[in-house]
Amino acid sequence: MSITLKLLLTIFLLWTVFVGSVLAADTYPSKNITLVVQWAGGGSTDLAARESTVPLQKYLGRAVVIKNVAGGSGALGTVEVMRAKPDGYTVLFSSPGPIIVLPHVAEVPYDPFKDIVNVAGLGAAPIVILAKKDAPYNNLKEMDAYFRQPGKELRYGSAGAGTVNHLWMVMLSRAMKLRMTHVPFPHSGEGVTNVLGGHVDVTSTEPITAIAPVKEGRAKLLAVFGSDHIPYAPNVQTVKEQGYTTAAQDLWHAFYVPKGTSQAIIDKLTEAIKKASEDPEFKTIAAKTDRSVKFMSAKDFTALTKAQSAVIADIAKAEGLGKK
Amino acid sequence: MDPVQGILFGLGRAMEPQTLLFCFLGVLWGTLIGVLPGIGPTGGLTILLPLTSGMDLTQAMVMMAGIYYGTMYGGSTTSILAAVPGETASVITVLDGHQMAMKGRAGAALALAAIGSFVAGTMAVFGLAFLAPALASLALDFGPPEYFTLALLGLSTAALLSNVSLAKGLSMAVIGLMVGTVGMSVITGYQRYTFGRIELISGVEIIAVLMGLFGVAEVIETVAMTFRPELRREPLFDLRRIFPNREETGRSIGPMLRGGVIGFFVGALPGSGGALSSYVSYALEKKISKHPEQFGTGAPEGVAGPEAANNAGATGALVPLLTLGVPYSVVTAIMLSAMVVHGVFPSPLLMQRSPEFFWTVVSSMYIGNVMLLVLNLPLVGVWAALLRVPQRWLVGLILVFCVTGVYAANFSRFDLLVVTIAGGIGVLMKRAQLPAAPLALGMILGPILENALMQSLILSHGSPLIFVKRPIAAVFVGLLGVALLVPLLQRLFGRRVVPTTEEEM
Amino acid sequence: MRIVTEEDDGYSRDMKREKWKTVSIDRISSLVLLLVAFVYTLAGWRLPIWVKDLPGPALTPRILAVALTVLAIIIWFQAQPFPKSGQGRALWGRSVIILGFLFAYYLMLPLLGYTLCNFGLMLGVRRTFEPGSWRWDAIGSAIIATAAYFIFVRMFGLSFTEFFLWE
């Protein structure tokens, strides 16, 4: 082949590659998008994911289909996205656990900061601290004072050792310098019933699990982890407002794509998610389940998660939540 | 409004065409899902979830509840026909149900399951309507020590599940408990026996194990024994012969009623659901039966009782949801989210606060049970006719079914490996006459048992005395002691209590 | 009139072999259970029984292993002398073959897809158990595999995606 021909061929090939990727980004999305949820249907993450598909579909112009890949405490879903094609059609909707907690307590085949790329963070999913209605303390300070008395033991029922609920409470007890007997339960629901039954004193859980007993008058909230107040209990102060600074900030949900996805596609997704977070309908629906949908850019979000992850690594080691 | 007004109101609302339609769709879908082993109510609900978001709350609840107990009706079908348990709640039905099918009484077994489910389901609906608040308060008194002792009692029924020696039955239960320890422990956060595989972090999938131990092993037994008992052909159109005869029906009425009561109360305990109810019912029926040795060879009580119990248990499991607003399973969690999003809050006062919702849902649950009976009874003939498929094709079909079901449970390829291994183990167990039902019980109870034990020990700072210091737990310990000591004493004085295999001379 | 020898203690020679066989089956079970308890404990050896004055992850496993050992010993001593007759002989070869097909299914599913794997499984079982003619066995298996595809994938919406051929 003559040199000219080779040159033309090379230019042509480069052109197709370049145009190809741009075109791909340009026409993205051209088919349905799969949103992978790491848990089985019905949980709070699944619910949040389903709620978010509505505005996303509006702003992306394509159907967003939920795929539940449960197992391994969220690891399997994460792995599914990690191994997917980086074409922007498989997106992970992640809860905090698999990203900032799981790698410290289990052998997982992914690095949450290297194998998947964060697109954006969404929202704040607060955690509330719940006690029985007739407990002799109404907020953290009173609780602190009460359990410092000799012979009194703070029994805390969690949603499982190593869950975010548990770790957040651990952070608090360290900030309060208060000893706590941790009684783990398999899900947050059991923690709540055990509080109602008097078998443990407090529990930390998602607002939606607590809403019924609180509205009903059988239980009360002592505090909220996060920056916003809970709509159905607006007088309950946040942990920070009550004077305890912890690294325990809001929990969140976040969107991730596989490593290698082109920046153009990521930008499109980011834009859609941002618009979704500002969508008034979406905000109203989320508020009903006591979430806010604050948008966090990938940069801010990654910084936040890295910080949280570091704190948790610390705690995990201290609490003896070992790997294997 | 008082109950009578409530029921009338509810019935009126429940009979509205649209509500009826959703109820029917729910139970139909539930039955179909229930027949397919492996999916169960969770999967069934998730598939239909998108539909429910736009619907009126009451109608959505009606449909979801329909799917939920519909699956309990369908689950017994594969257990009886092919010895493949569709869900954990259907394992017990395999024991006598499949034996009845082998004797040519598959239609009778299926019909008894359907009728029993209806009777118990109806009883449970009334229980739900009137007893729910009181039950909820009682259930709150159950803390970890109570759960532990109760689960231990449940485990002791393992002895009654088969006709082999107590030691064999219990050893299988222990193995089941051991399999249950695989995975990341909720209590300690440690991973146990996972060997680095992420699929094992949440433990071994019980459906895969059940399908292997029961379904695959049964198929292999059929294929690989030189002598097979001939599957008796079902009469095709002779309704009188397909449906239960007088004796079978007579023997089943008591178990159905008892199953309904037991099932409802056991199911109302937070965390248990239908499976445990069926085990308890089976053990009870065997204990009080005049012919306990028939259990395991096709006793109708062994089908009617447990099937009634698991249906009542499913309804009972709605008690903690509706009265405390605390969901214990994915199914109830979905229902809870739906309710909350629409502004209806579960509480013991739900009856007073949102009477329209409550009574409509309750009434349509009753109607749903009727629909299920009407749906399933004619199908009995159809299902039974399936057994006429020549065995050489049937076995392959069952395997395909099993594999599909296992994969449908979790979409995990690893589970297919589990099924294969469980199948191999199941075959060995059959050859050694080691019963599989206690193993299933061990797997079901394992997590409950261990979690409760650990939680109790944490609360008591390591002292096992907590189990006798608390009144309810102490009662259970007492019962346990009686249950264990009585057979021991009887044996010491010469009387055999546990039937052994008939000696042939 | 039967000729009585010293060996003859009321049982015929066949039944004596059967007696030995079942006693040994039960004894084999007992040994296997002991092995299971042993391996189970070994695999969990590094887990702590007690963690900082709280019960640890090895507590229940140890208890279970002890219970299993005790039960296994009881089974050893309780070994029954007579088998249940009427079962016929066991064809171990066939059992292994069927399990082999299932294992192959597990391996092949991502490569061949649901429909083809079902076809393979059905055909394999047909050829092992009362095989008919190759043609009809294959045709029947194909029909069933296709039907399974339509029912479970199309109707029920189960997705076996990530696979190569026909979901």
C-alpha cells in the first residue's frame, strides 16, 4: 500500500473511533437504561430507586428499568455493574453499605473507588433514634444523663452488626463517651419491636420503619442523624444540633457506572440526575418517605464517601468487625 | 364503626367490580407464581410492583394480599405431584402429599390442600379482624429469650417428622443448623464458612437446598433404582374418585381447624410466617393421631393440617404489619411502603382510624380465599392429570422445572451448583434413610435460633439463666423439658414412643 | 427338614448379609456425621468463641459440632439390624450421570443459554432413563425446551439475560 493510502486509512480509522464515541454519547441514551439495585424488592433502597425512575425517565427520554440483583449484602449488585459494559446503559443505584462499609468487613471483589465511577449522589436518607414513649428521657442529653447513673445500662438494638445504622450509633456513642450494649437484630423492624416491648432501650432505624409507632404514640424520636428535620417529627433535633459532632452525616443514595464509561455519557447522566433532583413532583414523593433529594456532584460526593469510608474503617477495626 | 357494620361496609366495597378484578388478578397471579417453585410471594410481588404504584391504595393492598396468600395455595401443587417444595412452607406437604400421589390419591391431596387452605384462611381473616390488636401487644412481649426457647421447641418437633430414630432426625436438624451458619453473621459481622465466595455472604439459598434434597433426589431415586413403585394412574374424569373420599375428608376436618388456629398464632409472631406453622401442625397431628405410623406414607392429616396452617400463617404474618407497622419480610415491607406513601399508618388502632381501608382489605381477603377455592378445585383434576405423563418424560420435566425455579429465586448461577450438590447429598441421605425434612427445619430455624441465643446472651451478659428468669421463656423451657423427658421416661419403662421401621421377618 | 449347621442361627445366609449391610450403612452414616462435625469445626477453627466478653461467632458452631458428635455416636450404637426391603438395588452410575448433567447445566448456562441447556438436560435424562429412539427423544426435548422458554421467559418475565443464545 502506498503511504498516502495508509495515511488516509489511519485518519479514517481514527475518525471512526472518535466519531463513534462522540456519536455514542450524542445519541445516548438510545435504548432503555437498566438501574441496578443491590437489594431485593421492597426495601428502602429499592423504593428510592423506583421513585427516582420517574423523573429520570422524563429527563433522559428513555425508560429506566429496575433490576434487583440481591445477595452478598449488596456486593453482587455492585459486581454486576462493575462487570457491565461501560456504555452507560447499566447504572448502579447504590446504598451506602456496599460502598463505605462492606469493603472493610468482608472480602469483596471490587474497590468502590476504583472499579466503579461515581456519577452523582442523591439525597439524604436520615437515620432516626427511637425510644419507647414512656422512656424517662426525651433527647440525647437526657438519655446520656439517665444512663450514666450506676446500675443503668444502655441497651441498643441495631439492624445488624456492621450495618450503617449500627455504625452511626457507634460514632455517636463515642462522641458521647457513653458505653452501650449492642444487641444486633437481623432487620430494623425487629429493633423497633424490641424497643416497644422493652427488651432494648433505643434503636436506630430509617424513618419509614419508625413512622408507624411514632405517629401512633407508642414511641418517640430522640434525635436524627443528618442535617434536616423529619417531616413527621419536626421538633426532634439533629444530633449536631444537640451538641454532638460526629462524622455521621447524612446517608445517601448514589449513581455509579462502570469504570471506563466515557465522560460525555457521564455528563449526560449527571445532568439528568441534577434535573431530577430539582423536579418538584419528585421532591414531594420523596418527602413522603422522609427523604430529601439533594444533588451532590461526583467530586463532592467522592470526597464525602472517602471521608466516611475512612472513619468506618477505623470503627470497624475497633469494634472487631474483622475481615473473615 | 362496630364490627358488624364494618364487615358489611367492607363487603360492599370489596365487591365493587374494580376491587374484585384486582383481587382476582392478585390471587390468580399468586397461584401461578406459587406453582412455580422458587419464586414465592417476594418475586411475585416485585414483578408486579410497577403496576401498583399508580393504583388506589386499597386496591393495591387487596391485590398484594391476594398474591401473598395465593402463593400459599399454589405452593402445594409441586410438592404433591413431584415432591418438589415450592417454598419453605411447602416442605412438609411433600412428606405425605407426595406419598398420596404415589398411591393414586394426588387429586385428593390437592383438594384437601385447597380446602384446608380455604378453611384456615377464612379463620385467619376473622382472627386478623378481631384479634390483631391484642395479639400485637402480646407479641411485643416476646423478646430474644422467648424466641430462643420457642425456636428450640420448634426444633424438637424434628423428632416427629419422620419414622426413623430420634437421633437420626435430630442429627439432620443439626446439619440444617450448621448449613444455616454459613454466611455473614448479623450478630457479629464475621463471615463464616464463606471461603471467600461472595455468593455465600448471605448464606446458602434455602430454596436451592430444598429443591436439591427433595426434588432432584426424588428424581434420581426414580431413575436409579432397579425397583420403582409404580405411580398409580389417576382416574381422569371420574370426579368422585379424584376428590377425597369420605374417610379422607373425615380425618381431615380436625387437622384443618387445628391448623388454622395454630397457623394463625404462630404466623402472627413477628418473624416466622407460614413455614414454621406447617411444621408445628404436622408434629401436632402426628402426636394426637390414632395412627401415627401412617404419617409419612400418605396420611391425609399430614396434608390437610400443614397446608391449612401455612395459609393461616401467611395471613397471621399480616398482624404485625397492620398493627405495629413493622414489616418482617420483603412482602410486608412492600405493603408497608405502599401504605405509608398513601398516608395510611399501621397501628393497633388501624381499625378505628381507617375503617374503610381496614374492613375493605379484610373483606376482600375473605373473598380472595373464596376465589382461590373456586379457582383451585377444578384445577385439581388438571394437575392430577399431569401425572399421567409417562414417567420417562416426567422426570426430565421435573428437573427443568427445578432448575428454572432455583434460578428464578435469586438469579444466581451459584445456586445451580448448590442444587446439584444438594441433590447428590439428598440421594445419599435417602439411601442411608436419613430424613430430609428435619434438615429443612434446621435451615429455617437456624438463623432465628442462633440470633435469639446470641441476643439473649448479650442481654444477660453471658448468663444462661435469662431463659428461666423471664416468665414466658420459662414456660417454653418447661414445655421443652416435658417434651424431652416424657419419651425418655417411657423408654426407660419399656414403652416405645418413637415408631421404628417395621421389621420384616 | 432343614439341615442345621453352626452358622444357622435362625436366619438364612442372605438375610444375614442384609443384616450386615444395614448395620454397616448406619455405621457409615455415623462415621460420615462424625467427619462432618470434625471438618466443620476445623473450618471454623479460627473463629473466636468469645469476643470481648460477648458471645462470638464460633459459639453456636461449637455447640452444634458437639451435638452432632453425640448424636453420631448414638446412631452408631443404635444401628438397626434389618433393612427396608422392596427398594431394589441402587444404580449408582445413573445417579452420578444425572448429577453430572445438572453440573453441566451449571457450567454451560452462560455459554449456551437457557433454551439450549434445557434441551441438553432433557435429552440427557431421556437417554439415561428408558431411552426411546434418538429422533423422538430429541424432538420431545426440543419441544419442551422451547415451551419452557415461552412460558418462563416470555410469560413470567424471568430474565436469564447475560446469556448468549435466546436468553
